[in-house]
Amino acid sequence: MLKVMNYTSNQSGQSNYKTKDATSFTKAIHEKYLEYLNFDDRQDFEDADRGLIASYENDIEDTLNANSRTSPDTVNPSLWRNVQLQAKAGLYKVVDGVYQVRGLAIATTIFVEGKTGVIVVDTSIGMESAKKAIELYYSHRPKKPVSAIILSHSHIDHYGGTKAILEYAEDPDIPIIVPEHFTKEAYSENVMLGPIMGRRAVYQFGHDLPTDDRGYVSAGIGSVWGSRDASSAQDGFQLPNVEITNEYERLEVDGITFQFLLAPNTEAPAEMHFYIKDYKTLFLSENTNKAMHQIYTIRGAKTRDTLQWVGKIDQTIELFGNKEIDALLLIHGWPIWGKERILDHLRKQRDQFKFTHDQTVRLANHGYTMEEIAEMLVLPDPLAKHWANREYYGTVSLNSKGVYTYYLGFYNGHPSDLNPLPQVEAGKKFVQYMGGTANIMRQAKADYEKGEYRWVAQVLKHVVMGHPENMEAKNLLADAFEQLGYQTESSNWRNAYLMGAMELRNGLLKKDPAPKKVTEMTHRIPYYEYCKLLAVRLNGPKADGIKININVSLSDSGDQFTIHLENSVLNIKKELDSNADVSLTTDKSTFYEITGGDQNLGQAKALNKVKFSGDENKFSEFLSLLDDFDNPINIVIP
């Protein structure tokens, strides 16, 4: 009999949230990790503590009892080791002149001391964590002004606090240095697909789970304390003013020589590495970590180019491997010291990706499917036993599927999979063919008692999708998810399984709607990028047979364009149409807020913020055709 615990989540507010103990099958999985990996190797702990200047006080270590070397039965022991390391928070000296703040957010913030001020590398995920990081640095180092900002790549956890850091600069126009195409890629990822990626990120990062050993414990590549800031972080995006455009570029920043290497289409579409000659430090942005990273991310993103990623790590070794290197800076972890250890780490990170890529392609050419390949691939021991290659974030399984889909797409070649039924219709048919719900539940319970949780989860998905009112099926599916979450080494998988279990048992968490639909970042994007968002909000069936031409003149930017609706498709023309149905003049912010739903059209007119000529009703009709993307989106139920 499994013990049941009830508690109120300190994160989500879910009341009477029930969890169950780890089963004997889950404990047996954990024992295999304890036998396979060298838990007596304490090098990472020595490195994570090295150079500590000041700890950052938080209650997470106490909440999780993260100082205990004995892992709870409900957490994979290897993941628990990662939790202990990522729970360390504070200001650390890497080498003289280079300092790192860890544990305040999912990404670290690096401070490089220049001749007149301090150069900040990556500004955290939001305003609050950025301010905490720089204030912690200033509490123990000279309070010189920020002289430059370097943003290593186009993911928000690395640039979201830029405006906060700029408050510490004497000159508001200090260099904000980014890789080529940074701004475009930052807009692309965070605007057009924001609603669905945001909802899936709730599962990946366990936003609504309580922080304890039966809920959220880690994000795998970031601190326990700060990993979920993305859900509430105040956006501090600021347009950059210096772009690295040459593949290899040397730049003096506040008297310090940086040697940049562009690494596009690797972990991020716009990314770069650098070597600091003055301090003998190397930095590969997020292309090397203290965990296996993701070729395919479960929050959803473009599948990454594995060979490009591998090639850029290799190119970094070739370019800088013959230089003096005292430390490797990691943006999602603690540094590595010593050139020999640094190069060994880079080669093993490179080779675990290369192995997954090459063996996936080899097996695909033998005719194996994506699912079969994922089941077959196992890293060789020299790579698998390297702690930095453990599956705390990415997994060999999903990375191999990422490689497969990158080249071959989702279709496996079997005609039955060309046009399968959607999950709800398929679920009803599966239940019917398998003898009804009662028959399936009888067999599923028996298989659960045998520890066959993967199969139970696979089968019961059909029952729940076909019959979402069946609480018995939902509860047993939740039980299976829970054990899979307890078993896995991957923080992402754990969070997703446990989020699924929680929502099956309790339903979706009710949240207040966001006060603003048009974010600060959205306000800053050019109109032609914003109109891509309008185009995907157009409800095609509602727009069937409707033709509308709208001239738009933005008074503050001087931009003029036409919104052309026909064939249930929105197209943008970068010129005005003399035959437009309606023309409007307004400023960019007002146009974004009206079309985004943050400002009522009537109020804008009353305040004289918008002027019309032509048939004003046509613009109102256009607004009525735009969808609002309501969160939360159902995932484990139809």
C-alpha cells in the first residue's frame, strides 16, 4: 500500500494536492544509478564552492534539505546531486578581475572588470534578478559604473534584465554587444509562438509544482531558487547597439580584449563564444554546460543543428586551445579551472552530441524508426560517466528524436501514419477496440503493480482523451506519471510528468489573466514583425469570404503600410493602397495596443489617439476576426 500525503503547494496554491510514495520499482531504478555512477567524485563540489566571496541567502536549501547527500526516494539520486550543486548561490571569484553570480536565476551573470568600469555578461532573466546580481557584486567589489553589456545569445534568460543593468551605467549609450541577428531571433521566439511555448514551459520548468522532494527540485541547468523566474519576471529588454558580424572578431571593450567567435544556429539561432586574453578565460555561452543540453526542447522551439553545434565547439578548441586558459566560464553553472580539464570537458561535450547524431543517422539508414532509435541509443561509458554529460536537462532519447526529425521530419515512412486519427477520436476507438474502459482499467492496474509505468501511461492516455470524465483513469494515469517523474534523471521530464499528474488530479490551476497582452518587448519590435503575429491570430474560418484593405500610418515612426485581407490570409504591403477601405493614423504603441486587445478602440478615439478616414467599420470588423490566445491550454486532457 502506498502512503498518501496531502499538502498545500507553496508555489501553486493547489490545495489538497495528493502525492504517493516511490514504489519498489522506482527505488530499484535509483539503485542502478548509484551502482553505475561514481558518487564519490567530489570535484564538482570543490569547483562549485571555489572562490566564494558571499553566499546569497535563500530558504531553498532548507526547504529541500539539499545539503543531505542521501537522496530522497522520490528523486533520482543523480538528479539530487545536481540539485545540491545548483542550490549553491552567491558571488564567486573566477580569476582576478572576473566574477560570477550564481543561484539568483536560471542563468548566471558574469562581471568582467574593465579599465574604467565593469562589463556585464548576460543580464539574467528579468529586472529583479539582474538588480540582485549587480547589487551583490557591488557589495564586495568596487562600485565602478557599468561600462558595457555583452549578451551571448537570443534567449530571454540571458537578456531580460538589461534595462536594470543600464541603471548602473553613467552613460546611457554604453555598448550593448550581441551576435549577428540577435534582435530578430529574440523577437521571433518570444512573440509569435509565445502562448503555446509559454504553456509548455510551465511543464518543462514545473512552474506550478510545490518546491519539495515530491515536486519541483531543479531545472537541470540552473538554480533551484531562480529557475522558474520566467513566469513572473519583469521584462527588461533593451535594443542592442553593437553587433558582432564577422565570424571571428577581436574587440577592445573598456580596455579589455575580447576575441569573439560567432556560433549561429547552435543552442540558439544567434549565439557567440569569446576568449578574454587579459584574464585567460574562455566562454562558450550555452553551448557547453554542466548537463546534457537539448537538441530538441520540450517547451517547443526550432530543432537545433547538431553538427553546427558540434562544429562550433570543435572550432573553439582549435582557435583557442593553444592559448593560455585558466578558467572556463559557464553561463548555467560553476566554472572549470585548468586547461587540461577544460579541454577534456569540451571534447566530451562535443562528442556526446556527435555520438547521438552519427548513431541516429546510422540507425535511420538501417530503417529503424525514431522511437526505435531512441530506445536503442546508449552513450559509451567514457561519455556517459562524465558528470557534465548526464541527462539533467536534455536526454539521449529526445536528442536522437531531434536529430531524426531535423533530417527526416516526423513521418516514419509507414502509410498507417500518413493520416492517423487525432488523439480524441483515436482514444475513443482504442477504448472500443480494447473491450471498453473497465477492461482497460483492469489490465492497466495489473501492469501498474508490475511497475510497467511507461505502458500504463501510453494506454491510459487513450482512455483519458476519449473519456476525460473518467476520474479513475485520470488518477491511475497520474500515479504512473508520478513514478516516472520520480525515476527520471532529467529535470525536464520530472517536471513534465509531475505537472501532468497534478493537473490530472486537481485540474488546471486558475490564474488571474495577465493585465497586458502586448509586452514591452512586443512594443519594441518593428511593425512588419508585429504584423506576423496579427497574421497568425487571424481566424481563417471566420474570415472566409471577407476582403478588407486597411492603410496604416504610424505617426511617431513614419512607417506606412497596408494590411490586406483576402482568402483568409493576412498580407502586409510596405506602401499605402489608394483603394483601401479605411485608413487610420496613430502612433505605434496605440496601434499595437488596439490590435492586441490592451486598449479599447472607442477610448482611443475619445482621447484623439487614432484618426480614421473611409469606412471605420471595416477596421472594427478586422479586429473581430483576430483570436485571443487563452492560457492555460489543455495538455493532459482534451
